[in-house]
Amino acid sequence: MAVDASPGSCAARTSKAAVRGSIDAEGWARKPSTSASPIRQRHLQLQDTNQVWVGDVTYLRVRHQWRYMAVVMDKYSRRLLGWSLSKRRDAELTRTALQHAVRRRRPKPGLIFHTDRGIEYGAFDYQAELRRRGIVQSMNRPGQMNDNAHMESFFHSLKSEFLWGKQFDSDHELRQTLQTYLRYYNHTRLHSSLDHTPPAAFERRTT
């Protein structure tokens, strides 16, 4: 099967050289950025878009090589705002997805952006990007994947509904397939949490 999300290979393939900026032995930036409690983003009563975004990285295969996909989602509407695909899992991968989302939405300062505790989100360059844009960083509690349940759910849907059993011979082929699913997810796929409405239609109706 061509699509593989097993996380075991990531740590072995990710080196300090993959993340720009100085990091400690655990891969974390030594100087912390302004952050929000993960509990806050989990229980915040969302009333509109651009209050909380969530992001994550997953693993896909092209032939016998890994590709890494970073995605940014608006937690209020579940709409996918930005994504990137790369041969490397590093700060550039996640920063590119964030930049696409910012260009699309132009959020005001104070937006909370929640992710897991991956080193690409703890890198100096990435944290500097968040501070420059006035975005407040939030990360999972150690060992608590459910803190980022929206992204876990999206990647499960992507792989089980659309990628299962597919083989990809080139990056172009994978990108085209992902673009097709992301359009479907935003504009067609019904979400029970959104009153059985696609994210784009839910935003039009409620914002």
C-alpha cells in the first residue's frame, strides 16, 4: 500500500539540521515564545473564524520515499486554510502552510494557533514567524494527542476516505490528489459537527 502514516520513521529521519535555529537535545527552541495553555484552546467557546487555528504534519509515500504534509485548519469551521508538501519535515514545511493560511485569512493579532509538540513547531524560525504576526502559540500537553483532535480526525478522513490503496509515482500526482480532496473537504463533504454542512457553507451561514 502506498500511503503510510506510521510515525516511527519520523524521529529517525529528522535531524537537527532539518530545523533552522538553535535547539536543545530534545529538539526544542531554548527561548520560549509567548504561548497559550492547551486547555484554553480546547474549552474556548468559539463564536467566529480566526479565533483558533490548529495544525499538524502527517506522512505520505511517493514510491518508496516519505513525503511530509503540513496543514492548517480553522477550528471553528473545520475549513482547511493552508497546506504544504515537502521531502523534509522541518520548520520550512510548517511555516509555508502557515503563510498560505495567513495570506488567505489575514487574521488579527491574538489568534491562537494550536499544534502538537513536533520539533518543527518548536523551532526558532517558526516561533519567530508566529511572534511577528501576533499569533499566540499553543501546544499539546505531553502525551495528550486528543488536545489536537480536529487535526487527527482530518488526517484519518483523508487517508481512509481518499488515499487508502492508492499508489503515487510522482510528487505531482500526489499533489493533484491532495488538492482534489481538500476542495471536496471544504466545499462538499458534510460534517456532523457543523449541522451536516460543508465548512465553506458553514462559514457563509454563520459569519
